[in-house]
Amino acid sequence: VVFFVFNDPATTELYTLSLHDALPISREGGLHRPAPERERSVIDPRQLATVLEEVGSLTRRAGDAILATVESLGEIEEKADGSPVTRADRAANDVIVEGLRGLDPSLTIVSEEGDVERTLKEAGSLYWLVDPLDGTKEFIKGRPEYTVNVALVEDGVPILGAIQVPVSGRLYLGARGVGARRVDAGVATPLAPD
């Protein structure tokens, strides 16, 4: 599943950060569509590298919150769309939402654990897109095929994103004008453009 693709205008290269193929690519249908204009965020595009590091840290903390629930899943509930939600989904979501609000409280956070359609309609042209535990069904089954996903979307196009694999600790980071990289055990490996 491709979580986000961005064209880096600084280099005219296209980057794709991908996930496992456990879920169909269209399942989030329409989350990247442009929303009505509103006042721009206080996040300066020149500061994307710094914001990217902070978002990477948030995804790591969310991954740790997920792993802390592995031994005790608790009650598994069902969302309105029929998909499962666990204590791990909520714990990761809480970490991410609190952290993103600390970065820029003016930005809307469109999270899979919230009312996606309503918040997407309220979102301006710049908003956070979050799936705090992508692969909940795999998580419940004890399979290591789940991730933490956070993206900053501008005018319907992801311009920054982080994908963290809690079981391995692997982290993928990318932002417009910054490039993309994979981080394993603190060692960063640049990812080549597609």
C-alpha cells in the first residue's frame, strides 16, 4: 500500500513511501482531496526538515504505545465502518494527536480513529492525515504487519510523511525539499527517487 507520494519541486524527483500490501490502496478513498481554503499554517515550508524529525519522534512514541498493549489487547470494538479498533489504536492516536497539536494547534488532524468525513470537510488546504495503527486486523492476529502513519497534506498532496513499523523499529521519513530516508537502529539510509 502506498501511503504517500510527493513530487519534490526542488529536484523534480518523485518519491513514494510504501507500506505492506495487506490493505487495498483505495480503502481511504478521497482522503487526499483538496479541502476548502483557510488561513495557512504557521508551519513554514522551510522548516519541514525540523517538523519531519519531530513527526518521526511522534511515530516512534506511538509505536511504543502500541507495543505496550500487545500482551493485553483489551476489548476489541467495532467502528461505524465495521473495522476493528483496539486499545492500541487509541493509545497511538492519543500520542500522535497530542504531539501534532503541540507542533501547530491551528491545523486540523484527520485521523482514522475520528470522524474522518466531518474533519476532512472542516480541514483547510493544509492538514494532518493520521492512521495511528494501520493494520489493526493483523495486529489483533499477532502478525507484525502494521504501521504508524502520519502525513502533512497541502492542497490534496502529501508534502511530509512518516511511517513507523513498531515491531522492527524501522522508520521511513520523507518531505518535499528534504528527500526520503529509511532509519534502522539509528542508521539513516537515503531512499532513491522513483
